[in-house]
Amino acid sequence: MSSSQALIRYTYLSKPNSDAKMSASITTQVPGKFDSSVLKYLRDKYPNNRQIEVTEVIWK
């Protein structure tokens, strides 16, 4: 499977008992060009972040 470069904007909870959402963005190579690949990538890369939600993906 080939990888594609993407700009990913997402929100997450950094602490298990917190209600405050944090926003972040990253530009990276994602295997495949699927939204499910983006979410899997973020969950694998940041296992301590809770409730990750992808807000925008810009494929390059």
C-alpha cells in the first residue's frame, strides 16, 4: 500500500478526566488515502490522547 502526504487537523482530550479539548495539526505520510487510515495513524502515534476527532484532512 502506498502512502500519501496529508495535513491533518484534529482535536483530542489529553487527560482522561478532562473536558477541555485540545486542537492540533500535523503534516505527515499516511499509509493509504483513506479517512480511516488517518484516524488509525493518529491513534497509533498518540496512544495517550483520548477521544481523537479528525476535523480536516488535506491530501497533498
